Amino acid sequence: MESPRTSYRICPLCEACCGLEITTRGREVVAIRGAPNDVLSRGYLCPKGYALKDLHEDPDRLRQPLVRRGGTLQPATWEEAFEAIARGLQPVIEQHGRDAVALTFGNPAAHKMGLLLYTGRLAKALGSRNVFSASTLDQMPKQLANGWMFGHWLTMPIPDIARTDWLLVIGANPMASNGSLWCVPDFRGHAKALRQRGGKLVVIDPRRTETAAIADEHHAIRPGGDVVLLAAMVHVLFAEGLVKLGRLEGLLDGVDAVRSAVTPYTPEAAAARCGVDPETIRRLARELAAAPRAAVYGRIGTCVQRWGTVNSWLVEVLNALTGHLDEPGGAMFAKAAAFADNTVGPPGRGRGIVTGRHASRVSGAPEVWGELPMTCLAEEMETPGEGQVRALISVASNPVLSAPGGPRIARALERLDFMVSLDIYVNETTRHADVILPGQSPLELLHYDTAFPQFSWRNQARASAPVFEPDPAHVPEWLQLTTLGVIVSGRGSTPAQALQVDDEALEVELQRVTGSGAQAEAARAAMQAQGLRGAEARLELALRSGPWGDGFGVRPEGLTLERVLATSGGIDLGELQPRLPEALRTPCGRVELAPPVCLQELQRAQEELHAVQPELVVIGRRDVRSNNSWMHNLPVLAKGRERCTLLVHPSDAASRGLADGAMATIAGAGAALPVRVEVSDAMRPGVVCLPHGWGHGEPGVQLGVAAQRPGVNLNALLPDDVRDAPSGNAVLNGVAVTLVAMPAVAALAAAD
Ligand SMILES: Nc1nc2c(c(=O)[nH]1)N[C@H]1C(S)=C(S)[C@@H](COP(=O)(O)OP(=O)(O)OC[C@H]3O[C@@H](n4cnc5c(=O)[nH]c(N)nc54)[C@H](O)[C@@H]3O)O[C@H]1N2
Ligand SMILES: Nc1nc2c(c(=O)[nH]1)N[C@H]1C(S)=C(S)[C@@H](COP(=O)(O)OP(=O)(O)OC[C@H]3O[C@@H](n4cnc5c(=O)[nH]c(N)nc54)[C@H](O)[C@@H]3O)O[C@H]1N2
Ligand code: SF4
Ligand SMILES: [Mo]
């Protein structure tokens, strides 16, 4: 029997990026635990980390390409698959132009280096306007607001949780999600430490969430009331003379414009809409201003609503006006060791961001960061005319379950001329594909988080080597994307051709980064010696030329990929440091505290102060044992109690004659779904709560475990024609629904 081996692997399943210690014997995973010496996660892991074993072993996970033949998806060679893709995509481009091919990419694309570094390259090679991603179901409002304020899409402050003494969490549930745009493994431990040093945690959420349950205070906001609540808090700062700019005085443009924009938002005017009383609003603003070290953190609950951009902006306005922006214990900017645009180029000033370079064909929604809103995908496929989407490349994306109007998307996918999916399962979306190219198991890949160190609670650099050697015949995902790139640009159709194209592109990049002298030579030699190509070569380049890198010999003590890989727990780069004005890339070289669109939106949002509220609205929720739409096939997570249930406040249940555990019908956006009711006083009355990412019962889906308890698709209830206007982000919470008890006979059938 082989002896056990220990490997260290960063978990790629969520933004906490925990370091795992994995024990293997031969090709078998024997144990997974949190790596105690990991500089970021310090031994923490959640149940999903352990599920990497199930993911690696999942018999439903694809290991070979599938090609549709005679109506069914059948195993094929890589060569056959790429030939089929060329045959499918090239005629569409020749006959209908580049916009006729759409690209969607989903959440797991942010968690694999090969996918994140190469999806943008594919988009560029494709040259289609029809690029859609999970960003417009998620964080685009936050990126847009912060992009305007600080000059880059990923320059977003995070609470300096290790030192803060007063933390307001609005629209986030890090106890279940493990943090988002905030890389903070073991939120519970950090929150506990905060409270032990006398600090305070305040949560604003329509549900008394797992995070609210460990907080000092919870305020059950009425969904969508954030804009008036946040604006009223800013109002109080001005009205009571609490504005304190501190070190940033002279670096903040637009303070007076903010002052007049919040004038109508008195706490009294805001209270009815947000459901938080005026005295509490005042007190929260005063406490935030008075605390020496404090921060406000807003996340998806503040984004996925009509006022997402203005909410995200107001969160940072609160941090800035109370002297907490860029201060220890406040809202600070991490400094990532690689791939961060706010560490590249001249410090302190830049081009800023632009949007609206084109618009979607049917609804005229503006382009934002090269993308159109995911909620426009269905209409772009359905509506005839020039530029109609006739083919789709989906990359780690499952919009049938993750986007509003999912069933409509499914119908449109079925009518496409051609569809190719890079995915690991045949699921609700990929079952419509003509070709599926499988990704590798995370345990077979070198890993470095390209995005999340930009939001790390502590600066660090960590990388993990593959736990298992990959099958040499398996085309890695970065090369799959590059091969699609050469196919759509008519430069070839094989991975070998794509490899050559990538090598050439890499050489250009290498010269741009290192110049043409000794450093370029050193870079080439290093890559050759380590056999690095593609994504891995780009990582070496980014790390060594990054802010902590060795500059290919210029700073001999600096980081190299080899040095980072040689550690089992990564390299600690210390606590967060003030970064303003250096991190800015705005054209004016200052913080844009009052972006014009945000001011206009805030004016429009006054309609909220008097809007009639629906009787019942639905919001979503995340469960620690689930992850969006795709981890329901892993036995270790799927076991236990039913998770796709509807939380209903006792008063709403009583008025509808619903008992705990009863079946009911929830209806919205033209759909009606059977749901099991879970009566819960954690809900705000008038608000029900259903998780997203369920609904695995469709024919053709090959998810054996998930099919046993498929759940229902929340997104079937959500309309696809309402968005946050500036960012194009979908509205996923606070949507009006009806709920009625199910007749006994129907309930029996539905519960089976
Ligand atoms: N109502 C409602 N809807 C929501 C949300 C909500 O809160 N409420 N949240 C939204 C958010 S924040 C997001 S990010 C989206 C997420 O939604 P999506 O972006 O669609 O992402 P996932 O559901 O995580 O998974 C997408 C696909 O990736 C595949 N996949 C998994 N691992 C790999 C891999 O290693 N390689 C490849 N090639 N494919 C892989 C899975 O099989 C699945 O098909 O959902 C959004 N939808
Ligand atoms: N276990 C698990 N972890 C995950 C995921 C997962 O699916 N499962 N998904 C990952 C992804 S893709 C993302 S983007 C992150 C998201 O990470 P978080 O932002 O922490 O996500 P949620 O847990 O959905 O928290 C959003 C909270 O907003 C609340 N909310 C709803 N409507 C409103 C409102 O109108 N106002 C306010 N103030 N709050 C509201 C909800 O009740 C919920 O508690 O999580 C990531 N981590
Ligand atoms: S919190 Fe869980 S899923 Fe997220 S990175 Fe850590 S172990 Fe993985
Ligand atoms: Mo997300």
C-alpha cells in the first residue's frame, strides 16, 4: 500500500480562498482539513472544502468532451470536439457577423486561473458585443460605483477587520457566504475577536441571518430600502456636523455635491420605506462617525436591486465622510501581489473607467466593463434582425438557473444554431449544447487566485501545486479558450495552433512588462527552466513584476512563483496599509466622491420615499452547504435536511393558513412553483426567502445526486426586464410574489 502524502491546496470554491491540507494515498483523497499554517485562513475551512474530494471523484463530472450526434451528447475525442466547434461557429460568423455569437461566463470562471486569465482574451478574439457574465447578476453596481470613485473596476475598499471596532454589514451574510469582494475566511472568528476587544457588529438585513445572529444589533430592513437608509445616514452626518475628512481632505472631490444630494433624505422621510426608525438611523450615523476605527461593508443584498449602483456608492461615501476610508481599522485597500490594475502603471492617476461604448440591440442597455446585462441574453437570442444571437459559448455559466427568466433562456438556447459549453457537468444550461469541453478537477491544477487577493483581509501571496498529475491528454481550460479564440478568428482549429498563438502573445507581454534587456532574458530563462506556458507563465510574469516581486533579479528578496510554491501556507505580506492616493487611477488624481450618474440616480430614488410597497416580496439566501447552482451533486453537501425551502414569517404563514412543513404555491413573473414552507420568525413580515440555484429536475440533466432533491428555480419567479439602470445589474430581491396554500392532493404529489 502506498504511503500517505500531504499537499497544500487553496480551495477554489468560494472567495474565502482557504488553505487546505490534503492527505492522499495514490490517487485517492484520504483527508482534507484546514491548513493550520496558512497565512490567510489559519486552519479554517467550511464543509464545502471537504467536498473537493466528492467533486474530484464525482462520477457525473465530465472527463471527456461530448459532441451532439443524432440528437444526443456522446463522448468524443478532443480533436473531434474542436472540429465540431469550428464547423458550428465559423459559418455563423461568416453569415451573420461576430455579434451573432454570444459569450457568457459564470462564477467558477473567477476561481480558476486558466479561466479568468483567458476568458477576456477569448472575448477579444471573438469581437462580439454580446458578452454576458454573472457580474450583472451580482457585483457590477459595486464595481461601477467604486470604479467611478477610485478609477478602476476592482479598486474596492474592504473592512480592516483585524483592527476595526465598529462594523456595519449591510446586505451580506458572510457567516454563510464566507465573504464576497472581501476575502475573509473564518468570519466568525474575526467577528468574535472584534467583539472581544469591545467592538460592535451591526447587521442590516431583511432576515435575521446567521451573521445577524452573532451581531450586537440587527435591523430588519424592508427589501430595497437601502438607498433611503444610506442616504439618510449621510444626511445625518451633514446635518449634525459629523463630517470628518481627516487625512483625505483635499483628496475628495464633490463633498458639497453630496451634501445637497442627500438633503431630501431626512431620517423621518426615509423611515417608512426602509422600515428602520429615525432614531436608529441617527444613532447609527453618530456611532459610525464617533468610532475611531469603523467601517461600512455592503454586498450583494445592496447590489441586486434597482438602486444597486447608488447603494454601493453611498456605502463608500459613509466611509469617506467619517474619516474611515483608507485608515487602519476602517475601509482599506488590499495590495495584491499579482494581476491588480491598481498596482500597475504610474501611481495616483489614470484613465478612470468608461461605460456605454455600445448598447444592447433590443433594450439599449449600456455596455459596462465590456459586458451587457445577463437579463438581456434571452431577448438578444429571440429577437430577429441583424445582430441576433444565433450561437453561444458558455464558460462555467448556468444562466438557466442563475439568471432571472431562466426558463425563457432555456427555450431560446434550444433554438440556437450552435452552442458550445466549457463546463464540468451536463446540467440545465449545458444540456442544450452541441459540444461540451470538460474542465479539469481543481486537484489537478496549479492554482493562484487572480482576483481575490485584491480583497484580502491581509496582504499575502499563496499558490498551490497540483495535488494529482493531470491526464496529459486533457486540454487545460486556458488552452480550450485559446483554441476557441483561434477558431473564431480564423487562425486555426487545434490546441497546437493555439499554443503557438499564445506563446507569441506571451512574448509580446513579456517584453512589455520587462523591456528587452537582462530582465526579459531572465524571464524567458525562468519560464523555460520551470516549463511554464500559458496561464502559469503569465502568473510567473505577474508575480515577479508585481509590487512584491523580484523584478526578475532587480529586487533579489522579492517574490517568484517558485518561492511562493515552496511554502505550505503562503507568504504573509502584512496588514493592510494606507494606499491613497497611490492606488487611485482616476483622471483627476483624487477620489470622485460625487460621480454625476450617482447624483442623478439619488435624485431619481426619491420616488422610493412615497412608493406603495407590495404585500409580499421574495428575497434569496445562501446556505453554507451549497454554492450557487452547481454543488448539489456532491453527496457530502447534499445530505441532511432539505435546503430549498421557503422561509415565511409566522404572521404571513398564519394569514395564508400555512403550517411549518406544508406545501404552498409561490407565483411571480408568470410562473408558479411548489415550495415547502419553513415557518421562521427570522424573517421580516411581508418578506419570504428562497435560495437560488435549484431546479435540477429538467430532462437531460446528468446530475444523479442533485436529481434526488431537485428543488425549484427561484429565478423562474423573477422578471428579466428590471435592472439597476447604470450597471445593468439584475434585480434579484424584493420582487413581488403571491403565496397560497396548496390543496392537499396536489401537495402530496408535489412533495414526492
Ligand atoms: N435569484 C438569485 N439569482 C442569483 C443570485 C442570487 O443571489 N439570487 N446570485 C447570483 C450570483 S452572485 C452569481 S455569481 C451567479 C452564479 O451563477 P453562474 O455564474 O451561472 O455560476 P454557478 O451556478 O456557480 O456555476 C456555473 C457553471 O459552472 C460550472 N463549473 C463548475 N466548476 C467548473 C470548472 O471548474 N470549469 C468549468 N468549465 N465549469 C465549471 C458548473 O457546472 C455550472 O454549470 O448566480 C446569480 N444568481
Ligand atoms: N455557501 C455559499 N457561499 C457563497 C455562495 C453560495 O451560493 N453559497 N455564493 C458566492 C457568491 S457567487 C457570492 S456573490 C457571495 C455573496 O456573498 P453575500 O453578499 O454575503 O451573499 P448573501 O449570503 O446572499 O447575503 C446577502 C444578504 O442580503 C440580504 N438581503 C436581501 N435583500 C436585501 C435588501 O434589500 N437589503 C439588504 N440590506 N439586504 C438584503 C439577504 O437576506 C442576505 O442575507 O457568496 C459567495 N459564497
Ligand atoms: S469557506 Fe469553504 S468553500 Fe470557501 S474557500 Fe473556505 S473551505 Fe472553500
Ligand atoms: Mo456571485
